Amino acid sequence: MASTTERGYGNEHQKMRAQIKRDVVDPGLGYCWRCGRWIDPAKPWDLGHDDHDRSTYRGPECRPCNRGTRRRDRQERRPPRRWVL
């Protein structure tokens, strides 16, 4: 299994996540950048990357939205279905 750094979650990512946790999520000010729902500080959340540029962080992201990104990517890449009538 790849390390967190190899998967794009190295020192910079961890520092930024800790800062957002302290300044935004823990005080109850965190909203998912993707769906707009409030992020409960007591529940797990992720620091979301841009879908097209992993070097860009978009902000706090609720787990369902973040974990659904891979599924959305696969759906976008899927060739259009040919319907035979």
C-alpha cells in the first residue's frame, strides 16, 4: 500500500488540514465545499482536493462527498451507452 505522502497527503496536506480543523471545523464553522452541508466537528471529514488538479485544495469536505469522488470520476470517463431500440 502506498504511503500517505505517495497518495498526495504529505506534510503540506497534513499541516493545512490541522489548520482548517483548528480554525474552521472545530469551532463549528465548517461547511462541505462540494454540497454545502455543515460539517459536525465530532464526525470524520476530509480536506478535499480539486477534482481536476490534486495540487489545489478546495476546503473541508464531508466524507460522503469525498469518498464519492472516485465513483464520479469513473462515471465521467465511462463511454456513452449505445441504446438499441
